[in-house]
Amino acid sequence: MPVMNHKGDAVIDIGCWTSYRILIDDKMLTTLQFRDFTDALSEHGVNICDVSNYMVKGKFDPPLWKLLQEEIAGTHPHLEPFSDRSDFDGLFAGQIHLLFPVRYQLEACLSNGYLREHNITAEFLDRLASLEPSRAVHLLEKVVDKQHIYYDPMDIFRIRGNGGIDKKIPSYCTLQRSVIITPTMIHVASPVMETSNRITRRYAADADRFIRVKFSDEKSQGVLRDLCNNRSVAPFDRVHRALRYGIVVAGRFYEFLAFGNSQFREHGAYFYAPTSSKSADDIRLSLGHFDHIRSVAKFGARIGQCFSTTRAMRNSVRIVTIPDIERNGYCFTDGVGKLSLLLAQMAAEELRIPNGFDDPPSLYQFRLGGCKGVLALDLKIKGSEVHIRPSQVKFQAEYTGLEIIRCSALATPYFNRQIIIVLSDLGVPGHVLIRKQQDMVNDYEQAMTNEDTAILKLRKHIDMNQTTLTMAGMVLDGFMKTREPFMMSLLKLWRASTIKNLKEKARIAIGDGAFVLGCVDETATLQGHFNKSQSVPNAMRQDKLDTLPQIFLQIDDTTSGKKGQYTIIQGICILARNPSLHPGDLRVVRAVDVPALHHLKNVVVLPQTGDRDLANMCSGGDLDGDDYMVLWDCDLVPQIINVPPMDFTPERPPEKDGPITISDISDFFVTYMQNDCLGQIAHAHLAHEAVDYPKSGIPAQMGRELRPRTWPHFMEKKHKRPDQIYKSRGILGRLYDQVQLVDFKPQWENAFDDRILNAFTIEQPLLQKAKEIKEAYDESLKKLMAKHGIRTEFEAWSVFVLAHNHENRDYKFAEEFGRTVDALKAQFRDMCREHMTSSSDWDHVGPFVAAMYTVTAQEMGHALEECHTTKTVGGREVPVRPMDSEYMPLISFPWLFTSELGKIAARSARPIRTLPVSLTTQHNNGVKRRSQKAEVEVEVGTVETEAGVTRYGELLKLPSLILQA
């Protein structure tokens, strides 16, 4: 049987039942066992009291499931738990049909306990079915958003709200449904907007038949873990049953489809609701040719390649195959290819990179058919060419266009506890690290009151979502000087989040450093690593420094604050990649200036010469999308230079004789979940095997002798006995003790900026339209916050999240959630522009943005009045509205247009200049770049290879390349 919530013959249903009756013999009431039982209840806050005349109702099935006409009754009648199969003709008599979006949202209310199944009546369902579907969905979404239990379901029809705003989804997004399956329940979430992938775009007509599924322990318990003595057999059997036999959600049957690679690490997968003409197996067969793969782990990973969230480019592409550079068993170009300037410009436009056509990013992580990796800009390539290497080709698949995952950008590197331990072992003095942390704490405190310090640190400590650069612009526009409430709340949050990460993870920002993607030196100019000079036993330190391998790094000039200005780093640097656990994972290199590489910016360029590639030496990395940390802070150069690196050659993965089936994939998924103990294993320095398990299928073995028996105090193991915790006097313990957490408190009571409020005379219809869009924006943002357990809008808007529900793990959360928030912002920017009459005429843009700010200020003013007004409740005076994030209105809406608000504040109405695509532009590096659009003569949406032209949807064959499974 599939996994489902509604079980008509359940003996006990922990997930749904809220009351339990336990019969205890009178003789038991005086026993020690009963006392232990009552003590245990008391410890969990359950009070015991005597009740006379307690009435007990007999068990009865909720009428809801017989009243609803479910989809599975027609497609899978044997799965209907409450249907009377003997009366098939009368099965649908008197039943109420809800369209699937309404039925799904009703399930979201029921599965999360906001509506009770025993309280649902025919009257309620009739009323719900009589509403416009969009109105019904909106009402039920409001119930979930409010997180309030409605014991009388008819009360939801009193909820006020405007569900009439047409929220157009950006072309690169989809409305994604999702569930979390725990040992006792299937918790259904409201649909949220997410960046789409190749499969959801291809089957867009079936969008509501795809559902994201995540397997987890109960909501407050996090990841489902394997326990000793077979105590967790049942939960993993439930996972296996869902994968093997499917699930039922909102009366619809879903079967296991596949999993994306990052989704897999989060114990998630896609399921699909089959139709009479299409099944999950049909979709898998359409993904590509995987017959050459014999490893179950790699088979799953290659299918998962198709589920990467990407932005699709439907322009024509010409593929040229070029060889990999290999030496001594190492591939120096593993995962890296090249693309033309024209494609780089078009990709930048698709990603909406500011000034993207004039100065496009230098590197793009991509998917193209069965190819993956990164593409680096090469000015010698003309037209729409892409150069692909054999290491990038994983399988043959239909051509669906060039797909972009992300592009190169500068971010600030941060230490973590693992890297600090390695640096300390290599001879970096502890006082250096302690001083850097203290300087950072002092700087952030000063940045709360000093604008110059705030701008300097916001530009220097750049997060991967570039939020700090946006904030620096807001400070420059005077919003810190006026103590604007949103601006000051962001600043306070930025500090609180940074200090929290310092305390809990030792995330020390390194100003003289960069966190960037990597690529290879195609000119073969850079000197690589040679064992003769770097790996000789007892070699002198200076001798090693004189013969260091070389890198090239050109990054944004963060001191000027101007786009398009760059700095070339020169001198001794540290090159590293996360996770770094071995002394050989940190490589000392020399950054040099190579004029032929000046077109590459915000990427670290690694040599193709030498005995072994630097990427592999850094924790077994490659160039197919790995991020690298480059540090040129002279205080951090270790005394011990370039310890011989580990051998990261993977074991040969287990292979299967014969074709790999979906049952094999399901079994592997469950086995991975049972062996997913990366955090514990990292402590025992077996992390490489654990990280690589999703592709190799070989779990890292961790015997009991490797498990820690005592824990340092800085790890905050709150559930360990006192004798298992010791006071650490090492560098990590000292860093931990140095930091005091800072509370975050939104600055709601600050006055809104009069420069915006008084800039225009705004008519009431414009204010009303802005208010309507704000209401829709607020609802969407709250829904996103609820899905991820984020408390305040400031955390969601900035992605400086203090706490979340760990639906995604921390190391990927900022990137993936940032992508989702960016899509939401883009959606509502576009919606606002539709009502500006002209999105380029400042006479229309300025007033509308000011209207957005004005209605936000009005809402907050009304809320603050209620906060300062009291009412009598239970004999005491309490505020009409508590000043708490749960009750205060959202104020981030107008900040969808940060630069426009800055222009209004500065009384500057300069129109935004757009660059015609045919213009020739001169860049700072002296390279002339011209649009090469005229050179494209092939049919739009095709790819040209040595084998000829492949059209969209046809199998992309790369005959000259060997498939690298």
C-alpha cells in the first residue's frame, strides 16, 4: 500500500489524533510503574487532574472522506480507504468534487492541524466548492499562513483579504507543491514559487502533477537518523514503502520519479502523478541514455543532473569539442569548457545581471543536454560557440537549450572551525586569529553608528547573494542618516547574524580574500605544482616559497564601489576549498599578473601545467562548479608550506550486472539516508568518503572506536551529560568565549523617511493599487517564511537568516533560498512595472515607488497606534497589538526598488540608460567587444555540432567524446 494520511482502519494514528484514552486497572494506580508514568508526563508539561462525569464518545470515521469525490476513486479505487467497494454504482452519489488546487490546499490545512477532519461538514464543502477556485485557494492559503486552528471550519469564510491580484510567475519559475513525510504524517505545504528545471519546464502542462517530497523525522526533530539496535527500522521502512509503492496526497496518487543531486543530500525527491498516457517511467526514459552506467549511485546522480534548477536560453548554440588536459592520472580541465562573448552577454541578460551586456560575468555553471560543468569566457571564440571537453559529457540527452545555473561573482571568504584547526596546526599563531575576530566584532559595532565604517564593511564583507552591496548603496543614499526603519533593521540584523555565526561556527571574515568559482588557464602561462620543488622531504621553507605554483585572480575593486573597476591580486596567497580537514588541503600559491587573462574576472584561474592539478589537491576538488577560497592576508601564511596532499583517488564504485531499475535507485536512496552521518564523520576525518557517497555509493565506515566520548564546550551539546563536556582551552574554545551574542530587534518605531513621503502628491487610486500589490507581496513572502520557518521578513529579504527549520542544510541554504527570494522579488517588480504605465519614464516610476513607500508607512503608523493602545484582558492591561514579528505589518515591499528610492531621496531623476546591443563598448581592460548577433545564421533554438544541426527536443549526440559517467 502507498503511504497516505487517511487510514480508515487505523488502530492508532499518532499523526492525526489529538486525544488518547488509556485504560488502567485500579491496582496499577499505586504501583511504582504508574508513578514513573505520571512523573514522565509531568516532565513534559502534561498535568494530571481528576474529572468527574467524563463523557466518552464511541469511535467514528470522519464524514469528510465519504463526502469528497477523490481522484484515486477513479484511477486507483483499491486505495480508497473509506469507500464501500460493494456499492460501486453509488460510490459518487452525493459526493462533492473540488478542483485539485482547492483539494490540495484543503489537505495543507488538514495535515498541519489548522482544520480538523472530524469537524468538516457537507455544508462547509458545498460552500467551498461554490466559490471561485482562486478565491477558495486563497482562503485556504490564508488559514495556513495564519497558523491558527479553526475548530469551526465555517469561520474561515470570514477571513478578509484580496485574492484578486493576478500574480504572474516569471518565465523561469514554477509554482511548486511539496510535502514532508515524517514517521507519522504527510505534512502538505502551500505551493511556493521556485526556479524551474529542465523537466518541469518540458512538462509545464502537468505542473500540478509534480510534487517535491522530503523525508524527515517529526517536525521539531530534524533529519531522520538511523539508530542502534534496529530502533529506526519502521521509519526507514516507511520511506522505502513511499519510494516503492507511492504516496497519496489530496486524493491523488503519486509515484517516485527521481531526485536532484542537492535535493538527494537533503533526503528529498520528486514524485509524479501518472496519467493514462504518461508515467514516471515514461519521463525517466525521456531524460537521456544511461545504459553505459553500471553504478547505481552514478545512475541516480546522472538522472538528477536533469533536475538542477536552471535558467533556460532558447538561442542557437554551436558545439565544438576540445580535448581535456591530462597528466599523471590527473585531469587539469575536469569540468571546464569555454563560451563566446555573445553567449556570455545573452546569459547575463537572462540572469538580469546589472550592466550584464556591457560587462558580462566570466564564468557560468551550466547544463547542456547530458553535459555539465562551467564555461569560461574566451574572447577568441566567435558567434554562438560553446567548447565542450570529454570530462563534461556524462550521458546523451535531448537538446533542450543551454541552461544556466549561476554565474561568477565575488563573495567574501569566511573561516570555519575546520580551517582554523588546520591553519593552527600549520603554525598560524592563535593570537592572529583572535585579533582578527575581535577587530571584526569591533568594526560591526562601530558600523551601527558610523556611516563610513558601515559602507566600508558592507562593501568588503560581501555575501553570496550580494545583499551587502545593496545595503551599502542604501547607506550612501542617506537612509542610515535618517534612521529609516527598514535600513536600520537590516543593519541590526546583519550584525546579529554575523556575530551569531562567529559564536557558533567561528566564521571570521577575511577582508583580504575572495570566495570565487575556479577555471583553468587556457594559455598555459601559469606555473603549476611540481613535486620536485614542492614535495621534497625536508625542503627549506624559502625554497618552497620561491617555486610556488601560480594562480591568476582579478576581482571587483570593492574600495571604489563602482561597477566595472577591477583589481589584480599579486603575491603569496592561500588556496583552499571546503571542507578542508587535512593539512595538505590548504595550498600556498603565488598570484601573478597575466595580461592574456585580463578578460577573466571574479574567478580564480588555476594552472594547466605541473605534476598534479591544484583543484584536486584542495580537498579533492575539480572545476565543474566548485568554489575556492583565496586569501592574500600575509598574517595567515603558515609556517609550514604545502604539506603533501592526500590521495583523493576514489574507490571503484560497486557495479551491477544488467540494467539498473527504479527499485535499485529506491534501495540506494534509503541506504544513503541510513548512512548519512556527515557531521559526525567529519569529526573523525572521514569526510571525503562521506561527501562523495552520493556519487560513489561507498559509505564511509565509522566504528564505535571513532565516535567521540567527550565534547568541547564550544560545540554546545546541550543534551549531553555534564561529565561528557569539557572546557576547551584551544584556539576554538578561546574564539568561542570571546564572542557575546547580539539580539536582533526590528526598528519598527523609527520614523519613515520624509524625503520619500513628501516627494510627490500621490492620488488615491495609485495608493490603492500599491496597497493591493503590497497585500499580495506580503502574503507570498509570509508563505515563503512559513515554509522555511523564518521568523522575520528582514531575514527573508536579506537571506541573513538567524534560524530556519533545516528543510535545507546550512551550507546550501543561503544559495538556494537566495535564488527563491530573488525570483519572488523579480515577480513583484514586474507586477509593479505593469502599473507604472511606463517603466522607463521617471514621471511614472517615481510616483508609484513613492506610493509603495507611503502605503507601507501608513500601515506601520496604524499598527504602532495599536501597539501603544491598551485593552483589558483577564483583569490586566495589554497592548491591542503586540509589538512582535507575528503581529506587525511587513515593510520590505517598497524596497523592491532600492535604487529608485535612493533617486527619490536624492531628488535625482536621471533616467536609466540602456545600451543598444549593436554598440561597440570600450572596457577598462582595453578589449573592444561588439555584439556578434549578425554572425548567427542557424535556425533559432538549434545546436550545431560536428554531426550536424540538432533541433530543440532531438537527441544531442557528441560522437567525438567519450561519455564520462
